[in-house]
Amino acid sequence: MTAPVGVFDSGVGGLSVAREIRRALPSEHLLYVADTAYVPYGDRGDDEVRARTLAIGEWIQSQGAKVLVVACNTASGAALEALRERLAIPVIGLEPALKPAVRQTRNGRVGVMATSGTLRSARFQRLVDNYADGVQVVRDPCPGLADLVEDGLLAGPELAERMDAYVAPLRESGVDTVVLGCTHYVFVRDAVREALGPDVLLLDSGEAIARRTRQILADAGALEGGGPGSLRVLTTGDPAEAAPIVHRLWGEPQQVERLEI
Ligand code: DGL
């Protein structure tokens, strides 16, 4: 059996990371789990997010995965250390792309759009303490925005109006660089750009995570040799409901299986 690359998110947002992994590593077999029954993680307590993340991580490992990519900033913030202790396979976590944002800001003001779970995490605070010296970091929790993506609201006037409200604190603070610190938000990048204007630089972590995944597999001599890769998608929610949005975000029809955890 070929060992898959496990990818996990609270919902469909992590497909933005899976897409980058597919681009960088087209021969790999991706095993994607969306914990749709518990989305959004951003509004849940740390203990619950940690318990879900550990349970799903263990399941993915039990499927023979050679690496686990936690394609969720919120789950990484709440559970990365615990997951690394629990699992035998390498675990790659996500964090908002604050480091590149601090390097690239011209006016010393950076915005971070992320869930409240991510923004209150010790992991995020460490990132700010270690890398954002002298830079103003404007935290922008966006309650409900991940749900809009889950519901397929990816463009149009309703999203534009809501996005305007989401980014108001960023506009008011005059940030010139904004981090999309939740994997769902990458799918509404155009709406964020519309709301903030063309001069604000938008950054996310997807490409960096794909490079890191390649590096880890290369170091372990575990890269697939060639040939076409594949994607298998499972949801803890209703597969019939998930399939259309997975299709839209992935760009091709995709069977979705039910996972009981
Ligand atoms: N996609 C997740 C992240 O990157 C969060 C969405 C949610 O609240 O579940 O943080």
C-alpha cells in the first residue's frame, strides 16, 4: 500500500493547503479529513479542539499516513505539542504567516485575520513576542467567516458587505500587510482584497507548508516516485452536503466518504 499524506482541518478550509501540496507534490496520495461535524473550531474551547485533533490525528496515522499536516491554525494552536507527543509520524502544524508579514510591511503595521482560538493561543503569542518586535500587530477575529466559506458564500454582494465589516478594524488601523491566518479565508482572498484595496499585501502559509512537507518527505526518503497522485476526502458530517463545496473548492468532482469519530 502507498502511504498517503494526511491532511486535516475543521472543515473544507484545509483544502487551500492540500491544493498547494498537490501543486508541489503531484504524485502524492492525499488523505483529507474534514471534521465538519465540529466546525467551526474557532468558537470552541481549547480542550474540545485538542480532543478532536488527537482523535482525528490518531485515525489518520492508523490509515498508514507517512506524515500529518494539520491544515488548521486553530487546531495547531490548541494541540500541536500534544499531537506530536501522541503520534509516531511527523506532524506539520500551521501558524499565521506573521514572520513574512513583519519582513514585508513598509509602515510597521500588520493585520492578522484568524479565529479567536488562534489569536488567544500561546503559540500565536509566542510568534508575536519572538518576531514582531517594533511592529504593531492588529488582531482581527472574524467570527462566522469560516462558516460562510463552509456554506459556499465565496463571492457576491452579501459577502462583500460582510467582509467590509470584518476588515473595518484593519482599515482603520492603516495596516499595509494582512495575514490570512485561517485556512478557510484563503478561499475568500478576492473579497478581502476588494474590501482592503489593491495596496494591501495579503499573505498565507499554504505554499510554505507545501515546501515543508516536501522537505520532510525528502529527508525521510519517502517521496512518491512518480505517476499521478490522488485525493481521498472524508467528513465527520454529511458527505452529501460536503461534496458540492469540496467540488467547488478543489475544482473537480470529488467523492466524499463518511467518517465516524
Ligand atoms: N480553518 C481553521 C483555521 O485555519 C479554522 C476554522 C474554524 O473555526 O473551524 O484556523
